[in-house]
Amino acid sequence: MLTRGPARKVTIYLNEDTHSPHGPLHQTVLQFLIGKSVAGATLIRPHSGFGSHHQLHSPDMEARAEHLPIRIEFIDTAERVDRLLPTLYDMVTDGLIEVQDTTIVKAAAPRTGPEQPPYPKHREQKAAQLMRVFLGEADQWEGEPLYEAIVKRLRMMEISGATVHRGILGYGAKGHTHKQSFLHLSRDLPVVISVIDAPEKLELAAAAIEEMMSDGLIVMSGVEVIRLIHAAS
């Protein structure tokens, strides 16, 4: 399974009617990738296209419809791609192979197999850092609520967890009172985001959040964390 970090993306451009000794070339390529345990591959049929001969191929042109373009894409580690490329180079006698360096931000797969029995509870205790971010519910970042954008950024930075608290009454440095009642429904109620992780990770997270905020408060404090987990003995 692929993991977060550097990787390579390979794109192979073919015609749908391009054949190999074993059948359609795009099917042969996919079978080859499956046999080499590539993490995954996608075959895409574009609507139309043209190649080095500069002749347009589309479903609306009967004489050239059989030459419709095909694109195969897959992503894997640089080492595996380097091992596969010589064979793919020999297989693709009419087409184009493109290789790009890329970065995997998230690689997740659904859990499979029978449910495992619960493991004994394990206790961990260590020093950590607590970060609290104070902002308003109406604050925005690129068209979405700022608190939602901050939580998304924290997830991408692989921060262990974050909790958003929505206040019912509060005021900040400007002295304006924000509250919610039956007669007064504030659109800018106070919001607090609480995050606990290692100090070095929160230092990077605080810098990223500071760039997103125009008005607010970030507070850091040392804490002692007690974590209870079910772990294999």
C-alpha cells in the first residue's frame, strides 16, 4: 500500500485500436501492472484527441472513430516505477509515456477482513503541548468558514486531533459582546479550536494557522497527556 510522501505518476497515451501480440495494448498494459502488484491504475477514454499526425479523432468522425485516444495512469514509488519503465518502454511501440514526480498527501484504504477481538487496554503518559485557537464563527478563509479550513489544514499536517468548541457568550480585544439568545442570534459567536500534539508539530501548525487568520488569538501551554488505547499485547 502506498504511504504519504514522494512518489511518481506515470501516464501512458495510446490509441484504442493499438494492439499487442496478446490483444489490445491497453488491456495488456493493465494486466502487466496487475501482475507487478502496482498499487492501482486507471484507464480513461477521452472524448476526442489528436497526436503527432495532427488528425482529430472523435466518435463523430466514423472514419477515425476507431483511433480514439486511451490514457492509462498509475502512481507508485520511484523505485517500482524505475523497475517497470523498461518493460513499458518496449510494450508501447505506438504512443507516449510521461513520468512526473508527485507527492501523496493521503493514502487510505477501507478495512477488510473479520472483526478482530478487543485487545487489552494500554496506558501511555507523556508531556505534550496544548494549542488553543480563538476566532469568530463568521471568520472566512477562501470562501469557507475559517474554523473548518483550519481543521482541514491540521488533518493534512497529520496533527493527532482537533476539537472545535462553539461558544454561547464571549467578547474579545475589541470589547464587543457576542451572544446567542432567542431575541439575538449572533452570526459571530466565539469559536475555540483545541489541539494537542508534540511541541515541534504544533509550532509548524501555529505558523500555518497564523497565515490564515486576520484577527484572533493563538495560545500555547504545556500539558501532561494520559492516553488509553487498546493495543496488542
